[in-house]
Amino acid sequence: MRIAVLDDDQSQTDLVCQVLTAAGHVCHAFHSGKELCLQLRRESFDMLIIDWQAPNANGAEVVTWTRERLTPTFPVLFLTHRAGEDDIVAGLAAGADDYMIKPIRRGELVARVQALLRRAYPAQNAVEQIQFGKYTFDVRAARLTLDGQPVVVTQKEFDLALLLFRNMGRPLSRAYILEAVWARGVDVPSRTMDTHISRVRNKLQLRPEHGFRLAPVYSYGYRLEQTEG
């Protein structure tokens, strides 16, 4: 999963990112509330971990901003040095889903993050077969069927299609798709992603008459939407 981490203490963001990267996530560190909010307008993230004393905008302001613009289920974990009940209640009341008191403990951080992600994205759970209407994804074998008939796709096309279906209705930035389907730091030409999107759309017949629309989001990325068919 793609996680944004906000803390003005670089040693803290380094630690959080190190722990979560080892757990299989992709972390992006931010050191000011303004910087994070700007990036949230441009990019897709699966979760936010935020220090309650963030510079430029305090934790409550950032969480409120996030709640007004992102999906209601978007998970937020706040970190704080303060263990007082009033501070914790204030954080949760502002919209955070959970909290941790510094100094963080590695095992607890991973466990809390995983719990929040499972709750927010139940379709991401590791099951062998996932059903989306007439589409069945066999995750282990990387096989895809439509109405019981096999759809011949490459591994990248399978991964891209599954990513889109798991995030139905959610706009995904190009950077998010790149990291999820290819790899972080890999230089993939823009036309390569567009070509894969086109192939998935055609092979899976993702058209309104079949109940789905795979459309570009201007200057951002792509979104798969379910229609009435």
C-alpha cells in the first residue's frame, strides 16, 4: 500500500518509512502540512500517518482537510508525544482513526497500520479468488475470467485490472498505478501505461453497455466506475 507520512522530525519519518517498507508498503515522507496537502491534490495514497504537531498546519487541520476531500474510509493514524486523554480524544474527534504515542514500537506500528488498511480496503485481503460481478480474478494463478470464459492477459495487464477493480470508483494517480503495477523508481514511459490501460479496457470489455467505464481523470490518472449497464 502507498502511505504518506507527515512529521517534521526526519529521524521519525525515516524510522516509520523503514519499518513499513520492510512490511511491504511504499512510503512517502513529508515534513510540512502544506507540502502534504499540496501533494494529496496530485497523488493517490492509501493511508496517512501524521504527527499531531505538524508544521504549517497542525494535525487537526490536516485531518479535517483530508476528511473533506478524500473518501470517508481513508485511514488516518496520528502520532503524538502526549499521552493525555484530552489530546487523544481531540485527535480522534478531528477524524483520525487511531493513534500511537511516541516513541513508536515497530511491531505495534505494523500491526496498527495493517488493521486500519484491512478495515478500509476489505477487497485487498489476500484471497485466492476475487469476484467482481461477472469478472473472477484467480490471484494465485493470475487468471481472469469473464462470464466463466478465460480472458488472455499478461501479468502486468492482470495486475493493472485487479488494481482498478479493487479501487472501484476511486481515481488513481499515474504515480500510484506506476508503483503498484510496475515498481518504485522504474522509469516507465507514459505511453506504456496508456497502452496497458487501453489493452485492459478492450480485453475486459470495460464499456458502459457492460456495466463499467474505465476513463481518464484529467491531469491525474484513471478511474474505473461501475455503471447501470
